[in-house]
Amino acid sequence: MANKRTLPSALALFVCLLPLDAAEIRTWTSRQGGTIEAQFGSIHGEDVTLIRTDSRDLSLKTSDLSLADRQYLVEYCGAPASIITSGDSGVVERDVRLDTSEFSRLDDNLQLGDNPSEGYDLFETPHFLIASSGRVRPQATAETAERLWFGMAFHHMNFRRDWGDKRMLILLVEDRDSLEGLGAWYMQRLNRANQQEFAARVSATWGQAGSTVIHLDEETISKHNLHPTALVFNVTDNSRFRRGPSPFVIHAISGRLLAHQMGGISSFGDEGYFAITTGHAYFKEISFGGEAETQLLTVSGTANDEIGSQRGFDDGSSWSRTLRRMVRRGTVEPELEPMLRWRSEELNPERLVLIYSFAYYMQSDLQRLTAYANMIRRIESSNQIPPAIEIAKIFGFETVEELENDWKAFIISRDFR
């Protein structure tokens, strides 16, 4: 971000109408990842003036700011809504320039579970703590995680604020004894919390799932200043973690980041949670990683002994072409309300790819992406997924049918790829 002083014009000048918000010192972000602490000054056309903490003015193009910053300018500073759609959405996770000098290997280690070794080696980034056991290296995962974190901060106005100064723990567990010990420790914690049914379901897939989410104990959270949930990778194929960005790693981390931002969902308002988080994870996996390679494990049976997997079409790089043909022929119909009710065990390839297509649709351009960010913010504040008609209205439609028609038109267009 280059510094230059500007003299605000008395004409066509928008000033912040909410003085308390205008006086707020906040972090402003550029597409390349540069940040500055400043408060809003004024906006004239597509030029915004920020007041830095040293009281100097900084003039920028609104199109150079993150979508979250532009949402802030529209909602709190009287900026015209047209600044939202200026520029190109692109793939910001790929565009950001990471400063890997902020990554460091720590001398300390992490003791978690019944680990027969000396603990997990630790690798720290600005927003993550990567703990590893075995020969797996943390660098590629760390870079992928930070890029996905930036994507969330770029698109969602409250993400950076809500994240705070804590880190999210990611465990890369290649050592089989460490994985077994961690699983035993976690099942014991779940059983002590009277979550026997959940513990049984986690136990059924513990050694088979490529990734899973665990809840940390208060001592670990406090000692390392962590968020309460951690992502565990069961590392059976080191190649996925030597190169980046790996589609599977993208899927797991992006889904966890979205779930973190949405927060806890009440049991009476969770219909659609699976479709939204799973669709988002596949959208990021394909748009950032280039293809889909993730399979979803399912657990069923009264004894949790029926383990299955769900995946999309066989060719993970051409889902859009296959779904486009099926929608044109009428063998698959994009319908929102049924999709929001789907669970993992009810999926088939067509349904899974349709879930992906809706996530792609919601994030396919800046205008839709802004509506999507507003929907996520609503979920965060209400602790429930909006019903189909409310989702339609968030996206500017009066009826669900109008939204479905627009979604269908997107699928059969060349924009869906």
C-alpha cells in the first residue's frame, strides 16, 4: 500500500455517518495480504482515505481493499454499494503474498494424549500451531492454512475480529502409536463428558478417517493460547503434506475455518449445516487445489459398525462438465430445500456435486459473495441456518424458485467450471 496525501473534495464526498464506528481503529487488508491499522476518514468515488495511527492520511482505491473492508465501508461509512462489485473475485488464497519469515519452529513440544514419544514437535505461524509426530513436515500445511485463513479474512467482515489473538491447533500424526494414544485420550474425555454415543461414532472411524476434529482440554488451550477445537490429520500418505496446496488438506482446513466462523449451531436450527460446510470445503478444494480427491466417511448401524464412503464423480477435475450435462437433460434438478436436509449417509455422487455447485454459485462473483458473507454473519449471530426462503431473500430473490432458477442457469453456463 503506497502512501499519498489527498485533499478531500467538498462535492460527492461520503463521510461516515456512525461516529463510533468511524472512530474505530481496525485492520484494513489489501488483496496481496498487506495490512494497516487505521480508522476511516472519507470516501470520494472509488478513493478512500484512511487515518493511520500516526495521524497521517493514506489514500487507496476501494478495489484494492478486501471485500470485508468494502462491506464495512458500505454498512458503516455511507459508501455506495457499487464499490462491492468493483474488481475481480479471483482466488485470493493463491494471490496473497505470504511472509514465511513469521513461521518458526518452537523449542517447546506438545503433550497431548497417551503419547509414548517425547511429544509433538511444534511449528508456529501467525494464526496456527502445527504439531507433528513422525517424519511429516509442517511447512506445506502451514502455508496452506495461512492462505485459507487469509481468504476467510478477505471475504468475511467479522472473521479477523472474532479470531482474536489465539491460534488454531493442527495435528499431523504419522506415528501410529501417537495416533492410537491420542484417540484413546479423546474417547476417554468424551465418555467422561457423558458423550458415549458420539465417542462410539468417533472411535469407529478413528484409524480410517483422513482428518477429524477434536475438542481440547482447558490446560492445553490455556498453555498454548489456542481455540478450543483442533484438526487432526491421520498421515498415511506423506506426499499430501510435502506439497502444497494439497486438495485434501485444503478441504479439511477450509471446512474447519468456516465452521469456526459460523460458531455453534442449535439443534433446532442445524438443517443445512452439513450442506453449507461440505459444499464450501469442496469449493475451496477445487478452486484452490485444482481437483477433488476427498471422500466422506459415513457411520451407520446400531453398533456403529457399518462404515461407508461417499464421493463425487470419478473424475475429480471435471465435476462441472458432468453435472452440467445432467442438469441440461433434466436427470438432476437443483432444489434448495431438499438439499438442505441431506446428511452424509444420504449422498450419492450427483447430490454431493450438487452441494458443491451451490457453494460455487454462492461465491461465484463479488455480488453473490457479499450475500454469502451476509448469510454466514447471520448464522453466526442467530446460531441457526436460515430456511430456504430466507436464503433466497439474502441473495436478492423473492421466492426459492427464483433462486433455484438462477442457480440452475449458473450450472449450465460456462461460468461453472
